[in-house]
Amino acid sequence: MRESPEIEALIRRLFKAVWVDHDAHTLSNLTPPASSMARMILAADDEWFLGVGSQQRDAEWSVQRAKDIGTTSVEYDVIEAYEHGDVGWFAVNAIIGRANGEPSSSRYTGILIMEDGLWRIVQWHASLGVPNAEAWGVELSKDLGHLLDSLDDSAGAAIAESSGAGTVTLLFSDVEDSTQITEAMGDADWASLIGRHLEEVRVIVEDHGGTVVKTLGDGAMAAFGSVAGALSAALDLRQRNEAAPFRIRVGLHTGDALSADGDYIGITVNKAARIASAAEPGEILLSSVTAEMAAGRHYGLGSDRTLDLKGLAGTHRVTQLESPPSEQPHP
């Protein structure tokens, strides 16, 4: 299975047609005719459709629904798309803006098949994001931290041992304003451009002893056993990006993380990702831990600032990474 920029671009265009443009014609062209076995499951109890009919009628129904709600914009908290042979799937957490009213969060998943050279949606599920406590009347475990807190020391140690806990420097990169660039370039050209960019990220990361853990739409997450390798990779990424028609932002944090099945989980991952999202275009931001290690290796550092990072308690100092290690005079 691999990430699918083609499916992601299709879903972005589809959502824009519904929620922003209210364009039934474009929507019908993006959703080929549903077979008698196609399934659509929406948020209300009675919205469970099988073989929903012609794509034009369905498009008009969807667009009219969006007009009635008064939708004006769509942004993505999460958007993922994958394909394996002739089968694909997507998962989206979308923030839908309205002309009159607060934005609302909606979740979508879908399954597609490749038929006659086109991706066709054969299953679509939409739901409203409601907290567990509201839906079930009880507060369920939220994350790994809550789970570990509920276990005794021996159980926690067993999980850490089996998961491969260790200190790692994590790097997150992200493309700034990718939605606007996609609209200006067109889906096909953007998919090709971002594919080349992510391959370049992989090569640079591996050249500096790291591993690309996963790509996230137009960004990437990489892990390094060496802080110096992560810092040098970040600087190379920024330098290579100077010739691109977009700017990237990069964040790094060093700490303990649990590794399992080639991925990393835990607060270290969350903090690295939040630092990257706080960076300005073309900026590399380091956590205080990583910055201290960079200073000890004589990397050029810029200014500090203090941030509130979503989901993390307290304030957090971050520092700009400016340049490679300076030449040290011989004694």
C-alpha cells in the first residue's frame, strides 16, 4: 500500500465543489455513476443509501444540502489517501466554515476502485465529530499516556520493551499554503511536483543517517538516531527548497519515543509536529532540548521565542536553526 496524491487531489476537488463552490456539475463529473452496490452512509440515522442513483441527481442533492447549511469554506485537520493496486481509500477530518455560525468538524472515510482508468467511490461514510463523553456518557481513554498511567510499573515496562522505546530526534516538514498552490497549478501538476519533493526529502534524510517514517500529504516525518544528522538534514532540506515554487517549514524535537511497526508514538512525536506547524515558511525551529544539543555542536542558532503548543501543557521555548557548525580554531 502506498500514499495516493491522485486520490487526495480528487477528494480535495470534490469537497471544494460541495462546500465552497456549490457546483453540482463539477461534483457529478468527479463522482462516476454509482453501481447498484455502492453504499453511502451519512450522519443522520436514516441516511443509509444503497445504489443512490444517477450522479447528477446525487450531486444536486449534496450541493443543495451545503447551500441550506450555508457553507463557505473547507479546511483539513487530517487528510489521508492510499492505494493498493485497483483499490484505494481516504480518511478526512474537515473543518467546514459557514456564513452564519461557527465552523463544524466532520469526518469522512471512503473506499474506491479503479475502473476504466477512473477512481470510483463505492463506499462513503460521513459522521460528526462528537466527544466520547457526549456520545456514550463516559470518558474513554484518550491516548497512550492515559493508558500507561492506568497500568502498574511492570505492565508499562513490558509495553516499552516490546515497543522499542528509545531516544530519537524527530523531524517534521510541511509545505506552506499547499491548498492555494494546488488551485493555481492544477491537481496533476501539483501531485507530480509534491511527489518529486517527497522523494528529495527521502534522499536527504537517508543521506544523513535518518529514516522517513511516513509522509503526511505534502509533508514528512523522519527519525534520526543522531542529533547532528537531523540538524544537517534540516539545513539541506531548506537549501534544496530554495529553488522550489513553495516554501517548507521544519520542526525538530529530541526525546524518548515508543517505536512500533516502523512508526513512533508518544508526546515526543506530538511536540515535534506542533513545533513544525508553528514555524514560518523557510524557518527551522528546534525544541529547547534539541537547541541545547545544537549549541553544544556549534550550529548557528537564531532567536528564541516562547509558544503555546496545542495539546501540550505550559509554554515551550523554541529556537531558530540558522547555519551549519562553525569552524573551531585549533588549540
